[in-house]
Amino acid sequence: GENVEQHPSTLSVQEGDSAVIKCTYSDSASNYFPWYKQELGKGSQLIIDIRSNVGEKKDQRIAVTLNKTAKHFSLHITETQPEDSAVYFCAASSGTYKYIFGTGTRLKVLA
Amino acid sequence: GAVVSQHPSRVICKSGTSVKIECRSLDFQATTMFWYRQFPKQSLMLMATSNEGSKATYEQGVEKDKFLINHASLTLSTLTVTSAHPEDSSFYICSARTMDHTRPMVEQFFGPGTRLTVL
């Protein structure tokens, strides 16, 4: 079946360093790739997304890259801050309602 | 905008009882609401999709008689876990898709989740 693999499961970085989280998807029909940040009591917030007709998208300190050939996409956070600490989920969708989520990455930014 | 709330945020119940979880879109009308379940250190798994005024569509392996979904209005969907058992203990998350046609159809807004513990 369709699945999304996400690595690493945990990631610790020093404040100010960059963090990279990678996801690989199996469904070649996937064309929409959102990233969510999950914090206790705040639910899952969409932080950035990318569509299959674009290779890269950036929003301030956050960027996402997509390699359709290899079927993987990555989240890049630069100049990390303690408030970036959270669990991050990637997802893939083929344009319908159904999201296939990755298993999550717990990011810890050490002050 | 596009805020989704869930109530309660946390519930503890005895085995055999039923628990109702509410999901509300606070500042938009939702064509479709989704219910997910998340076990510790695992991903969000879609349980069912509900459209206002019609029966929910359940994912394979999800018991529709155990997880009752009602989507009575464009801003409210409820999930009732009937005859709950300890194995139903999980984090339940809803999401909603807006009717706003200027937003991508595939975009979903997530609620904060409900932690269910069945003793």
C-alpha cells in the first residue's frame, strides 16, 4: 500500500544550526506534500507545503525541496530556535482528500 | 482564520462506556471533516471521512459501529467511541477542509487532538 517513510525519528541540534528532515513516498501519483508541526495543546499546524510542479519552496527560515524522480522531499529549517522544538510530520497526497503521513520527527533545539 | 477546535482535550473513561468527541470549525464552514488516530510515536492514521449531511466513509479496518461519526452541520462533527476498551486509548485528531474555493481543495486544518484513556 501507499506509505511515507520519514527520517530521522529524533533530531537534536544546537540553537542556530540547521535541521533537515527527509521523507520518501511510494505513490507516484502524489502531487501535494505538506509539512506539519505538532505541539502539545496546539494541534498540527501547516508550516509549509509544496506541489509536484515545483522543486523548491522557501518561507523565511523554512524550506522544502522535492525530488519527484527519487520520490523524496525534505524539510530544511535554518537558524533553529528553541521554539522550533516540536514533532514534525510530512505527508503526501495525490490531490484527493487522503493524506498519507510520515511517522514523525521529534526535533529538539538545544539552547 | 481556519481554526479547528476539539472538545474535550483529554478524557478518561471506564471500559465499556461510550465517549463523544466534538470537532468544530470555528471561523469557516467545512465541506469535509476527517478523523485520525495517533498512537504513541506513530503517525496519524485516517479513520474516516465525513461530509455534512451524509454517512461517513470509513477506512479499511475501522469498525463503523464502534466509531460513530455524525456530521450534522458545516461546523460540527462528532466521533463517538462506543463500548470503549483499553486498546482504544489513543490520541484522536480531527481536521477540516474549507468550502473556500480560493484555498487548495486538498488543504486540511487540524484540531489540537483529544487524548482518550480507557481504564
